Amino acid sequence: KSHGWYAVGVESVHVGDVLITSSPSVLQSFNDDKGTIIDSGTTDSYLPKAASVPFKKAWEQTTGRVYTNKLERYTYEGFLKLP
């Protein structure tokens, strides 16, 4: 049955230069069930729960700011640090 989307196998995930899938269990979480779906029609990204802590640590390391799902305001210099 066609769903109109394709799943891909994930080999690694980076936030900026920081690898967040160095743990085998985190990498596996991207490939469980249906795999990872890449949807070019949305700006939303949903990550597996297992990637939450590595993502947040990498975000802070890369941007210098704690990750939040709330509206953030950035200076131009802060914007340039975004991955």
C-alpha cells in the first residue's frame, strides 16, 4: 500500500558538528518501526525520544543556549550560530 512517503535508514545525525547518534541505542531509535521519514513539505522535525538528551546537549554545545520548544529571539550573531 502506498502511503505517499518514503522511509530512509539513518546512519548518523549531527547538530552542527556534534554527533548525537554515537550511542547504538540512539541510532537504532531512528531506524525502529517504519524508519525515519523525510518530509520536504514541513518545517517540523520529530525525533525519537531516545535522542532527546543527546539533542539537547548538542544544541546547547552548538548554540550556547538551552533548547526550548518556545518562541526564542536571537540576535543576528546568535542566529549565525544556529546549526
